[in-house]
Amino acid sequence: MRGVSSLEEARELLREFPVVDGHNDLPWALRQQVRYDLDARDIACRQNAHLHTDIPRLREGGVGAQYWSVYVRSDLPDAVPATLEQIDCVRQLIARHPADLRPALTAADMEAARAEGRIASLMGAEGGHSIANSLATLRGLYALGVRYLTLTHNHNVAWADSATDEPGVGGLSAFGREVVREMNREGMLVDLSHVAATTMRDALDTTAAPVIFSHSSARAVCDHPRNIPDDVLERLPANGGVAMVTFVPKFVLQAAVDWTARADENMHAHGFHHLDTTPEAMKVHRAFEEGNPRPPATVSTVADHLDHMREVAGIDHLGIGGDYDGTAFTPDGLNDVSGYPNLIAELLDRGWSRADLAKLTWRNAVRVLGAAEDVARGLRAARGPSNATIESLDG
């Protein structure tokens, strides 16, 4: 049981330096569950039976900024309009809840939201399929407010390899490197969660701006391809980037890797996508779990990753990206977005200083977006937008 004093100290720290969370899939959950009927899932009220996320629990969790994922599945035939629908969902949420959510496009906007006591709401697109091999579409997403692009999701795109697919181009193709350069010019953060280690290294070789990992943990602690190898973590100080630890049990607990593979197979056998979190799909998940007890990840499990990542990358290069509403299962003590104080209390008990925790929760994530903006200003002054095509660069 967490000491009361540690929890009180954690909550007090989060009042001053709230959590910037790098990845939350609430918009996709709203699409899946109610097709964006925001009255049916009014996040002004507790939605514990349906979602990991609502405004009361964001407040309890000490969240001060959220990157809302505008993810769409990579097998959708019309990824670009589906991504636009996701962006529209976020905009509707912000418009419905102006006392709690503030639109944010810049690091300065994030600080303004903190000063106002509102939750800065940013957007990140998850997967290069959302730009349909078009740099103009990439710029269009930026103009609509998207501030990071995860280069792949679970499958390769034509110009970048995913961590969970067979190697395609061996990292980034020539067009993939041009995507990174154009993101730098726009001020859009290059997100390396989900990508193959070869893609991580190619992106770091190409980028002029700091990168992020919006929701990834340490491969040395849990050997899953979605996690970050130490040699990549070691490059973050020179790059200036931030690795945001995720809470997904199969990415943080080695014993959960094989269990999750079997659970995913069970979902497919029942006709569901393994990432489906609709009520019908969750019934199948829960029935499987009853007969096959799930190895429990805990707050301590996640803290082990952060301890390792701090040792390898340094405290200036860490953040948090829970992946709430994008996973069927969560660690004990981090059940939903109200759980962040439990993680901060655990780190306090492990001897993390207040200054270190302020960097983890707030300062690093704000700094990295501001650094991307600085790089973009210089690049825009030096050159115009790229009109390169995948055909012209990759043949």
C-alpha cells in the first residue's frame, strides 16, 4: 500500500508540474463505441464502465496536457478522411468542454493552459498511412493542428518499417527521409514509437530536430520489439529527444508478452481485431482472462522501466505516454487516467527528486515541442516546402 505522505507529495507536485501524456486513444474509442456520439459518452461525467478517460479522472490524475491520438487503423481503405474525422472529434471535445480543455499548438500554448488551470489539448497522428505518401497531406495535417506523426503503426508503410512487421525498406527509404525533413520544416515532432529499430536509427541520422517516442518503454527491461533498444536511448541526449514510457502490460512485463499473444489469437478466433475495445470485444477478453489469469503488471513494473531509461538516456529525456483507451489491459494502480499520482509516488519512494519529476511530467515534453518549433523557424527561412513524391525518390 502506497504511503499516504508519498501520494500527498505526488499530488502536490502534479498541481505545479502536471503530466504531459504523449498518447491517449480516446478519439478512436469514441469512434468504435458510439461513432462520435459525444452525448452517449459525455466525458464531463465519469465513464468508468466504458473508457479509461474522462475529465473528472484527468483532473484526479493531475494531467495538464494531453496529446490526443488521431489514430486510424492501417488497414482502412480511406485512412486520410478517417484521420480527418478523428481530428474533428478532438475539436468537438475541446469545443464542448472549454472550461477544462484548451486547444494547444505550441509550447507557449501548453504553458498558457497550465497557468489557466486547463488541460492543453494537442493532437498526434499515429501511422504514416495517414498521409497517403503525400507531403502536401502531411502539411495539411499540421495546419489542422497535428503536432506529431508516428511514422508507422503496426504495419510497414511504403517508406518506413514497423517494429511489428517484416522488414520492407530496411528502415527509412529516401522518401521516408524526406518525410522526416519535411516534418522538421513544419515543426511536427517525429514520433518513433511503433517503428523498427532500423527506422529509429535512420530517423535519428536524418532529423534536424529532437524526436519523441510518444508511448514506448525499454527493450532491455521487457524484450518486445515495440520498446526502445539501449543504443537508441543512448542517442537521445545528442538529439535532445524524449522517450515517453508507456503502461501497456505486454510492453512492460515480460511475462505478459506470451499471454497477450494467446489473448490476441483468441480475439481473432472470435472475429475481433485484437485492438478492439468495444463492449462486445471486451466480453471476449474477459472470458479469456477468467480461464487464463493475466500476469499482472504494476506501478512498480513501469517504474523499473523509468529507472533504466533514466540511467541510459538521462533525466532530461524522459516523459509519460500511457496509451489509455488504446489497450484492453492496464497495470494495477494505473487502471485509468486517474492513476498518475501512484506512479509519481512510487518514484518518490525510489528517491527521485522533485526536480527530476518535474522534468518527467512537464518540462521535458514542453521543451521538446518548443525545440521543434525553433528548428522549423530556421528551416522555413532557408527553404520552401518539398513537393517530392515517393515515385521520384523511391522509384
